[in-house]
Amino acid sequence: MAMTARQRAKVSLYVQAGIFVVAVAALVLATDWKTIGTSVFNFAKIGPMFPDIFFSGLKNTLIYTALGFIVGLSGGLLLALMKLSSFPLYRWIATGYIEFFRGIPALLVFIAFGYGVPLAFGVQWNVTIVVMISLGMVAAAYIAETLRAGLQAVPKGQLEAARSLGMPQWRAMVSIVIPQAFRIVLPPLTNEVILLTKDSSLIYVLGLTASQYELTKFGRDGISSLGAGLTPLLVAGAFYLVITIPLSLLARKFESRSARTKR
Amino acid sequence: MNDVVHSSGTAGTRGSAVHAAGVSLKDLRKSYGSNEVLKGISLDVAPGEVVCLIGPSGSGKSTLLRCVNLLEQPNEGTIHVGGFEATDPDVDIDKMRRKVGMVFQQFNLFPHLNARQNCTIAQTKVLKRGQAEADKVAQANLDRVGLGHLADRFPDQLSGGQQQRVAIARALSMDPELMLFDEPTSALDPETVGDVLSVMRNLAKEGMTMLVVTHEMGFAREVADRVVFMDGGVVVEEGVAEQVISAPTQSRTKEFLKRVLDPTHIDISK
């Protein structure tokens, strides 16, 4: 019995729905809900995490991310301009830096600046400084590439039009090129902040005092101090989503705006 | 239209009001690597004169035009624009460019600014005019190109022809004494070409000095005082517009015009 294309599509839909229902049912039946309720996600254990999670975990994650972003943005801008420089040595240095820091795990950078450099040079760095340097230096490598691409994406004719109106080079950059480049890099830059937010958790390799805990460390600490199974970590995870999902939506909004118009 | 005084140094005789600047190019040479694009060009444009540069693509006419305001740096030769020697290493190039309006093939409007702001940004940042005065000048020039009612539109809300007219208004807002046009209608839809050409025609009538790279032979014949035909980096022929276009003397000019004026005439043996 031959089926029309529409009938075949309908059958396919039913089959897919059927597989889904069976899979969910199997999962529900196979799950040990009692254990999950006590040691994986225990509602009763959420309460004690508040309000501390706001004042240490969330607050420190936001501070570490912001510090890393500030260092990363300034370092990234410097590296991007070096990479576009007419002086070859600057280009080589910038390229070397970018390839190096994009090529190694951020965790190694945290260990290097948390333990290695202070030991080698006999300096004492507090946690904030280490986060700022480690997160910032890794971010600078990624942000540099984003900014370079943005500056190069502004058509050459824009600079020519500005110069032909009598604007000096710096004025043409400030009033015409950089505002357009900024609009171009806004979506990827927002994604950069999302990555930074998550990478700020790498600070766990250093010894932290309670007031320095960011979300992940706060959650891990909760596991032992509250004896609540995975609950604190899951709550911490939810807090990351509270930060990253709005950022992600923001990036998408910037993206669709710049796709619609170059304004 | 042909009652123009050609002797250089005299001000344009058509229209009034515009302070016109002449151009004088001497033995201009420009190479990209081993490729010599301009092979010793000399050309004078008198104040108030309209000169059209025609020729096949790759003949160096756009490069020549871009040398006049130093968007391209010539390797040899001298360029005089108004009272400036552009090729003098000590010249204040930004000051000179204020006197020279440029209109590009691709318009190059600033996409993050609306039509009015496109016309005011250089007025306020370069000429240091106050915002109110700059807005007034911008509005007057947008009116002049017939787009005063679209001053709040952004470039992406305008047609190609409208964008090019805003680009002309932007250049005019700096009160230039010379206007350079680099194939201003080549990127336009055919139905919007006429609007841009009529703006340029009016500008010529008002006495603006204009150097125009174009493929619009009708425009060149009607509006230009002189036509210069370039090929292979040299000036092959120049003279009164009507004569060069209707009765060229050089064989290369004849061949080019035959192809441009009758595009369906395809010679496969070439």
C-alpha cells in the first residue's frame, strides 16, 4: 500500500513521538527517586544556602568576571592594534601571545600565576590579583582576535570617506571606524563574557578563604558543610544560568540588530 | 553651456557664489610594485571648469582622481589644488582636503549616522561649526539634492541613488572649492542614475569646479567643458567634450567610444 508524502510525514512524526514517550517512561521507572531526593537534589537543603550565596558566591563570581573582562578588554585592544601595526615586531609579539594563550588550558594559567610566578619571584599576590591576571591574560588573547576582526570588518571606504572630509587619522578612527567596529564586535564580546563567567570557577585551584568563594567553590563547600549531596552544586549551577542566559539572549539581540541594519 | 572661458586662472564664468579652485597636475606617475598605472600625466582644470575623465577600466583614471586629494600617493610629479601643493611633504593634507569634496562609486555613507548627521559630523569635528549652524548647512544641502525630507533616514533606509545624493550633500556641506566624482553612477540601479546626474548638472551650472570619472557619455557631452580620454596610464586625447565624443581623432578613442556607445557591438576576434 503506497503512502502519499504527507501520510509518510505524519507516520514519521508519530514514530518519533512514540520513541520519546517510551524513553521518558523507562527513565522515570528506572530512577531511584528516593536517593535523588535525599542526596542529589534535596529541597530542604536549599534554604541554608541563602542568603550567603548572594553575598559571597554570586558577588565574587561577578567581581572576578568583571575584573577579568576589564583586563582582557584593555589587553585585547592593545594586542589587536599591535596585530594591525605596520611594525613587524609588534605583529609577531601579538601573534605569539594570542596563539600561546589560546592554545593552553586556562587552568594552567591559573596555576602558573597562583603558585609558579609568586614562588619564582618571591611575591605575595592575593586572590583578586591572581584572578585578574590569569583570567585577564587568557581573555585578552580571545578578545584581541575578536576586536581585530571587528576593526578589519569596517570597509576601507569608510576611512577614505572620513579622511577625504578633512578628518585626521585619529578623528576618523574615533568618530567613524571604532563606533562601527564596536557594533560589529558586540555579539562576540558578549559571548566572551559568558566564557569568562564560567572560567572564573577555575580559581578553585588556589586556597580560598570563605569570603573569597565564588559560585563553584561555594557550591563545593556546601556539599561538605551541609551534607546535602549535590544540591549546593546544582543551585550554584542554576545561578550561572541566571547570569549566562540573559547574556546569551542579549548577544542574540545584538546579532539580529546588526544583521538587520548596520546602525 | 559652451560659453565658458577656458584660460586657466580666471574664475568660472557660469553661476556665481562658489569659490572655485583649479587643479594642476604635472608629470604624475604612480606604480603598484612593477605595475605602472600612471605614466606621466599632466592635466589642468581651471576654476569653474567641469572635466570628465573617460576611458576603459584599468586605464588609471580612478587612480588619477584619488591622487588629487592624496588618497593615493603618487611616486613622481606635482599636484596643485587651489593654493595648496599636495605633493609638498610639509603640506597640511587635512586642511587641503576640506576644500576638496569627494564622491565615491560605493557612496561610503557612514551607516551609523542618519543623513543629516552624515552631513554634520565633519562640519562640527573638522570645521568646528556649532551644531545649530551645521544642521542648517546640512539641511540646505540636503534640500539642494532634493532629499531634505529624508534627513532623519539612515543610509540603509535609502535607495542607492538617494544614498549617492546624500553623499554629494555631505561633501557640499564642507563648502568645497573642487568636487571629485569617482564613477558616481556606476553602482546605481539604472532608474536612479538620472537623479544623481541632474544634481551634478545643477552643481556644474552653479560654477563648481568638477573632475568627474564617468562612463556616462551623455552626461559628459552635455555637462563637461572638456573631456579627457585615458588609456594605459596616459592621456590619449583631450578636448572640448562634443568634439572628443562625436569626432575623436585617435583610433583608441574611436574604438573605446564605439564599444561604450554601442555595447551590443561585440567583436569576438579581439
